[in-house]
Amino acid sequence: QVQLVESGGGLVQAGGSLRLSCAASGSRFGISIMGWYRQAPGKQRELVATITTDGSTNYADFVKGRFTISTNYAKNTVYLQMNSLKPEDTAVYYCHVRRGVNNYWGQGTQVTVSS
């Protein structure tokens, strides 16, 4: 089992920045992909960014150049640095981990960007 706890969400003005953190605990061995997804009201959950154990990253087109995903393996934590935030970035952001064939999700943290 893997438990994920997100933090760092909040209310920010357009153009501002936030840094999300996701701390993992439990059975962390065998994790292949870590990432962030988001879900806005009335919309499906969508991929924001992922990072693999070898450091390869993948970003959704709508965040390229603005968001950066990174990890601190010693602290068992994955981060999402969000810059130049836009109102359309408003959503609940979820930490995600894939371990083998299993997927684990955090409880989500609300990000609200005011115009």
C-alpha cells in the first residue's frame, strides 16, 4: 500500500506561483511513475505532469514552460512548481503514483487562481 498526502494548494492571483508537495509513505518500492493530475468542476481529470524513476518528465501542453515537476527521493516527495498561473488552472490537484499494476491517489488539494 502507498499513502499520498498533498499540500501547498491555496488561493493565488493570476500570474502568481504555488508549489505543491506530495509525501509518500507505505510500500514505496517498485514505484515506476509519479505525477500530478487535476480536475476542474464539470471536467474530467486530466494529466498535468509525470516523472519516472530515471528522471524523465512529461508535461501537458497547457502547462509547458510554466510548471515543473521534481522529486526528492530521500524525502519520498514529489513536487509541482506552478508559475504564471492562470484562472483556467483552477482545479483540485491530485498526486498520483503507479506501483506495478496499481494506481494510488492522494486526497487532492484545491488550487484557485483569481483573475
